[in-house]
Amino acid sequence: MPNSNSLDGSKPPRITWRALILGGLTIVAVFYYLILEVGQASGSGSYVRSQFPMVAFMPFVLWLFLNAACGQLWPRLALNRGELLTIFTMLWVVGVLPQWGWSDYWIAIIGAPFYLATPENQWSDLLFPYLPWRVFPDSSPQVLDTFWMGLPQGAGVPWDGWIGAIIQWLGASLGMVVFGFCLVVLFQRQWMEAEKLTFPLAQMPLELTRGCDGPRRVPDLFHSGLFWIGCGVVLLPLLYNIGAYFTPGLPLFELYTKRFLLELPRPFPGLTIRVLPLVMALTYLCPLDILGSLVVFSLLATVKIGLMDRVGLVVGTEGQPLTPQAILSLESLGAIIFVACWSVYLARRHLREVWWQVRTGEGDRRQVGIYRLALVGLILSAFYVITWACSLGMSLPLAIGAFVLMVATFFVTIKLIAATGFPYLMPSWPNAKGSSFIVDLVGSARLSPQDLVAFKMFSGHAFFGNIRLPAWPAIPHHLRIFSLRDQPWLVTAAVLVAFATGFLTAVWASLEMAYDKGGAVFLMGATGLLDETVHLLQNPRVGDSLVYKSDPADDLTRGDHGGRRIIKKTRGRRCGGG
């Protein structure tokens, strides 16, 4: 059963109710500080830049030191190892939710349509008839004008205008979390025992908490000289730079901050080299063959881009060529689909065994019960998310296709992270939610305006993050650290409580900031998705030569409405048997 044994061979840590409460309170405190105190300050996005965000790791390290001090002063109040790890995994589940990890995009996009619509961007003509307004906040001036301009002094946030939208997006997002949790439960044993994934990112917190169950509640690493040498190599230059900031004329130590550009002959793109201690620490445990493959394929991508630019390779239909970067993006999408299918093929015996236990009830009773619940949760959560996607306006086949593409990308990403420990593995944005497949390969011209608008809402930044995935990367490591067999309800509750708490806190704090200072702080992410959707409505992309393409000169005479007419003619051509 998933994680009957701890990663380090010791007895699996246990989750307590005290840890769940402290984890939730820590999430609230961290998000409050990050959103309302740090805000949109320069460099604030660094906290949510990877699949292993600093939002999770920094508070965890603070808890280690506080707990060590508490162990010396009030030993009975100190947390044990399992409680510290619970706080860490709960923070990791929600680590990419705040700021530009997700919440800023979500608020900007759903708050933008009515207030930022202009005759020039044509949102009211092309988008408004198809937008699913029930997932947007109330459009009254009391709600949206004050969101963008700030509240008058003494006025309160109009929460009643936002509650409906918050519930809609939270429900669909929780559906994605439940689906990811159940999916990992079904595959976890295969990954641990058959494929022997090493879960390097789970080893670090386990090592940092080893010894916390002892009488002094101090991590064993704190007694290691090498540990403090490593800390000094990173910490002392940072402390020096802090002093240099307040001492004009003192040179900065730039080894960890400077970017070294390695220029290659044109048209090959240059390479950026940085010395990042955290990345070095996280990749230290990555198997060398996998790490070497990452480097080789990264360099190979650079060579491909340069060669395609050199020879002028053009792929795509006339008037809609794909750039070299777009070609590589589609190539990586093919790799994702292959790895997803190959992973299922490798697990075929395990999945047959799981299905046999679910169907017959034979085997360990707890194991059978967990697999049954996981399968039911998988089906129900998939049904809920797909139904919600249909409620946005998508047809059922499109909703199923978009969901499957999104799940395949997320599944491959979290498996590779579990295997490598490299938290900077991210899908390219066109592939993250199936956008490139639907828009470029299938062709947006094959979609009705209603389908296209709904699909862009579902696959955009507003729903379940972007290339930094919420919750999913943390779930395999959470199940590797804790025993789902021993504590099924608490292990599951830790993920769901963390996500719900993080989402609601991020939304609350972001709205408080917007109504206090004005929503202009979110403008960077407000218009991109809607403008891109309008562009596709006016300039539909074709997937094959059977799709009708109008005469360019005729398009010029039709002006702004040419795109919609092309879509209508395209639909008529297909339905007529063309």
C-alpha cells in the first residue's frame, strides 16, 4: 500500500490534529504577510517561482528553529517530527497559490471584462455574448469600480458580489486536487516499488527533521559541522550584501545574483548561466543519468532553434506559420503524451491488480478500501470538473479532451519531479492545459465562438494556476512521507484542508489589497487572456486544408467582423460535408 514504510527506513511520521491546525494557521499567516505586507514589491514573484516554492520552504525552516528553541525552554510544547512534516507538506500543497503563482491572475482576469472593456478591444462585441457570467463577480459599479479604483474611506469590501464566483472556482479547483490525489494513490505503489522513484524532494525535509523526536527536539543536522559550513557559504554572502546596501561604495557579492550570458553564433540563442545554491542543493540528489539527460536535451533545444532559424524552416498552414519555439512546444507535447501512455503501460500489471482488488475485495482490507475510495473519488471528481467545464459553455467532447490533456501534462510533470527532484521542471505554457493541441493542431476554426471562449477560460491562467502546478507536485511526496494506510483520513484531510485554506486566504488577502490600493496592481495579468481570445475569434487558426479560408482582400473589406464570418462559414462548410 502507498507508503507503509518511510522513505528513510524509519517508522512513518504521523499527522496530528494539532499539526493540521498549526499548518492551517501557518498558511494564513504566510499568505497574509506575503500578499498584504510584501505585496507587489520587486522580486516578490521569487517566492512562487518553482514547483518547490520558497513559500513552503522558508516558513518550514523558521519552524525548525522555533521548535528547537521551544524544545529547550518548554519541551512539552515542542512539535514532533510528524507535526513539523505535516506543516511542511501543507505549505507545499498551497505554495504556488499566492501572488503571480495563481491568485493575482485569477482576480485580474475575472475582474477585468466589464470594467476594462473598450470599443478598441471589442470585448463587448465578441466576448460578452459567450462569457459564462455566473463565474464572474457582480458587475455593479459598487463591486467592480471600487475594485479597480479602491474603496472610499470607511467603506467595506463588497463580499456579496464575490461569494458566488469564489465558490464556483474553489469547487472546480478542489475537484482537480481530489482527482490528482486519487490518481497518485492508484499509481504510488507502482512508482515506489516497481519503478523505484527516489523522491529526492521528500528526502530533504526528512533529513532536516531527523532527531526532532529526541529529548532535545533538535534536528541531528544541527550538530553537523558540514551542515553549518554549507549554511555559511550561502548565508554569509547574503548578510554581507545586506550590510553593503547600507554602506555606499562597498561592492556587492554578485556570484549568486549575477547572470552570466554565454553568447553563441547567430542565430543560435544564447545561454544564461547562474550559480543558484538552492537549485544545486535540490539537484544534488537527482540521479546523474537523469540530470545529464536534462542538460543534453536543454542544449539540444538550443541547437534546434538555431538550425530552424538558419534554414528558415516553416511549419503550418499558409499565413499561420509556427515559430521554432512553437515547433519545440508541440514536440514536447508529443513527448508528454508518449510518457503518459508509457507510464500507464509500465503500470499495467499494477493497475490490473488494483482493479482485481477493487472488484473482488480480496487482499488487505485497508488497502482494498483505500483503492475503492480512490477510484470512486477519481470518477466523481473527473465528472465534476468536466461538468463544470461544460457549464462554462464547452461542448462535452471538448471538455473531456481539454481535461484529459491537462491531466496528462500534470501527471507526467509530477512523475518526473518525483523521479528527479528537479522542481524547475515545468510544461511549456502552450502545453500546460492542452491549448496548443486544441488551437494549433485541431484548429480554433473548428470551434464555435462559444466553445472557444469557454475553452480559453478553462485553459487560461484563471483556472488552477499556470506552469507552476498547485497541489499536484506536493501530493506524491506527501504520500511518500506519511502512511495513507495507517492514517487515511488525516493524510487526505491535510491536503484538502491546506488547499481550501490557502485558496480562501489568498483570495481574501488579494481582494483586501485591491479594494484598499486599487486593482491596478493586477493590470499585468488582466487583459492578456481576453485579448488573445478576441484575436482567435477574429483570426481563427486552421488545423487542416479542409477548413475554409476566405480571401484576404475580402477580410479587409469586412473589417472587425471578418473573423466571426469566417467561423460561421467554416462551420457551414464542415457540416455540409466539405
